[in-house]
Amino acid sequence: MEKLKKIHFLFIALLFLVFALVYYLSNQDENIPQTFDKENYVKTEQRIVNGNSLAPIITDGSTVDIILDYYEHNDIERGDIVLYNFTGTENPIIKIIKGIPGDKFELKESSSGWNILVNNQVLKNSEGLPYTLYGNKYKMLSLYEKSYNNKIPEDAYLLLGNLVSGSTDSTRFGLVDKSDILGKVIFE
């Protein structure tokens, strides 16, 4: 009988250790980075888009989700659609990241205007059309091109709409600082 009690005690102790190990390991999963899931972000809000500078990607009147704390946990990447705090407007604006820190950046005159080149490639919108700046629209970006020796500096980004002739974007206000990018735009 004494031998049976010892086996029973060892079985319960072993079972307790297994449960403790499972509990420990399941709590460790919380520290493993997860793929993007907007429910994991605290500062999320919806906004209605006012304007067509991103059409046909996002059109006037569309509802988008803004992940305001996204870039506290993630890098800003080329192609991200972001909410930008442009001081010249009452509300922040939504644009596409077309150039990131370290990119080679230049303007090149063509027969129809000025093209924007990043890493020796003419920038194109979502429809495959090259961005072409007419008249004096190239001047703001040319100041940055000269000031930074054709390289986008650390914490600076080139933001554009989807209109090939420019909109209220870097063609008007130049490169933007990371601190003015408020969040990532998610849309369907």
C-alpha cells in the first residue's frame, strides 16, 4: 500500500510539473512578434477620405482605418499608405510613401516636364504612369535634391498622391520628417 501511495504522489507531482510547464510556455507566446492584426493596436480609428488624390486606390468618400501607433512597432516602408500631419491643412492628409531614407533621389527633365527618379527608376503611380511635374512644380523637390546631394536623409520620406502631375504632397511641401507621419492607412 505504501508503494502505491508513492507512485500516486509521483504521478501527481509529474502532472503538476507538466501543467506548470505548459502554463509557462503559453505565456511566452505573448512576447513573440505577431503578423499585423489591427485588433492588436490600441490607437485605431476610422476616417472618411475627402479628396481624390489617391484615386483609384482610395476614392473620395471611402472609409479607411488608421492605425495611429503602427509605426511605434514597425518600420515605414516604401508603398505604405500613411496619414501625414500637414500643417497647411486643417486635417491630416493621406499619401503613399514613394521614397525612404537612403534612397537616391533626383529630378530629370523630359520632353513633357520633370520626372521624379528614385534609385534611378522613374516613379510611377498605381496605373503605371510616370509622375511628371509641369511648369514650376519641380522646384520644391529640386531644393531637397540639391540640399541632400541626391539622397533622402535619415528620418525623411517622399510622399506622393496617385495623381501623376502632383497634388498636396511632396511636390508642394518637400520631403517629410518621420515624426509627422501619424499612422498607417488600412483600406479594403
